Amino acid sequence: MTKLKQLLPFVFVFIFITSAVSQEKGEVVTNTLYSKNLENKFGEDPNRAVSVYLPPGYNDTDQRYPVIYFLHGFMNDNTLINHMADLFDFAIATHKIRPFILVVSDQKTTYDGSFYSNSGVFGNWEDFTAYDLVEYMDKNFRTIAKKESRGITGHSMGGAGALKIAMHHPEIFSSVYALSPGALAIVREYGPNSDTYKEFASVKTQEELNKTYFGKVIVAFGKSWSPNPDNPPFYCDVPFEYKNEEMEVNTDVLEKWYKNMPVYMIEDNLENLKKLKAIKFDWGRNAGDRFTIQCKMFSQRLENVGITHFAEEYIGTHVNNIYTKDGRIPNQMLPFFDFYLEFNE
């Protein structure tokens, strides 16, 4: 009992300190950014919401911070940051990462996702991300405006986008972490030996398309990578088509898709890959074959050409064990950037 009494003051102090730390909150601010890169004739809004997480104490000092660019997934948007802000506070409070800025821009399109690509018809979303968004952040927030202090990451569609943009722009971003990236390669439901294209062949209207999932993904791929303003109702081409119950392969379209899917982009971007300071991606063992196969393909091909990287399979699905305090964002992704980004000007 005597020892317990002696320890009680220290226990109360510990609880007080822990509570004080846990009460420190960052701030999320949302503004609108207009981009000429997104001007188009097909109804995609060039005014995009941009949500920015500012760490605790941001408004009390003149300190500058590294920036993590987070790319959201298919059918999501910038409001995803509202579900992540507590994770960022937690990660800073528990010293998993030093204070940082994180930004999520709205890239949900009328077809549910830009795939962070320059379409030339529906908007140049990669240029918006790499140029307009970075310029906006450096002009309006106290960023450390150099590549060594910029990281890019994202989940699913956003993970693929992060890898692609990092491969194209090592002069802007130094490090990349892809959380369960999708659309890395044509496998399983994305490929010809699935029911996806047979189902898509029977779809004639937007209403019918909305009742599918993989049909919508294929149209989003097409509008992002092989748009065709002369091909209604979806104004894009796809590499595999069913005609008279027979499948035909459009090799020209297939090549366009290859140029936008990271597994097939390695050789053309080999020198850029070598310039990146760090590359990591992960995937859940139970995410489904299209994720596990393409992530392993990407890692193997990187290894084959001598690109140092981290590739990790964990026990989980495509969506769980990511956006929680014991999940991938606070325990793997943010510590990765804490190690590889520069936090000093």
C-alpha cells in the first residue's frame, strides 16, 4: 500500500501528460482550386476542392513543414481527410512522425475517378496533381518547397496514381508509398479472361452502366487512358470488345492502357525510378487476386531491373487494417515518410 501511495502522484502526472498530448488537434481547411489543366468540353468541373491537414501548433509558429500528397481511391473524394485527421494527430502525438502537412484533392469525376491521368479530353489530372496542386500548396501554406520534403501516397486508385506520378516526376516528389494499389496491370477482372467485357458489351446506357462495378471501372480506365469523343455513349475505347459473341483485341488501345499502368511503365521510366529516394507499396493477402497478383508482378519487375524498393504483404483485405490507429497509415506509411522526407529547410 505504501508503494502504491508513492506511485500515485507519478501515475496522475503521466495521465495528465498523456491527456494533454492526446488533446492536441490539427486543423483541416478546405478551399477550391481552379485549374486550366482540367478545362474540358465534357462536363468535368475544373474547380476542385482541396482539403489540407495542418498539424497542431501550425498557427502559433513560423515553422515550415514537409508535405504528403494523398491520392484518394475510386468513387472517393477529398472528404476522406476528415476520417484521417485523428490518425494524423495520433501519429504525431505518439512520435510516429514529426509534424507535417497532408493534402487531399477532389479527383472524383462524373465517371467516379480520374486515375490521376492526362486524358486530353476529360482533363489533365496528372498535370493538375503534379503542377497545379503543388504550386498551390507552396504558395498558400508554409511548406518546405523542395522535392526532398514532398512525398506522394494514396490508396487503391490513389496508390496506382501515386506510383505513376512519382515515376514521371522525381523532380517534384522524392518518395512514394502506395497503399494497396490497384490498376497496376491487366489481370483477372481487368483482363479478357473474365466476364467483365462480356458484361460491358451488353451495356448501352449510363443507367445500365451504373448497375455494374467492373463496367464502371473499365469506362473510367477508358476515359482516363483511351478517350474517344466520337464514340458515344461513353466516349472512350476499350482494348477488348465482344462482337457477335467473339472477343476482339484492339492492340492500339491496349498499348495506350499499358502506358498508364505502372507494371508496364517501368522500362520507359527506369532512369526516373532510379532518382526516387524511396519506394514502398503494400497489399492485403485477402484483397483479391487482381490486387495480390499485380502487386507481386510490379515488385518482381522492379527487382529484375535493379530498383530498390519495399514490397509488403500483410494479413488483411483491400480496405481493412488501413484507416485505423493500429492500421497501415499511422504505423507504416507515416513512419516511412518520417524516415525519408527532409523536415528541415
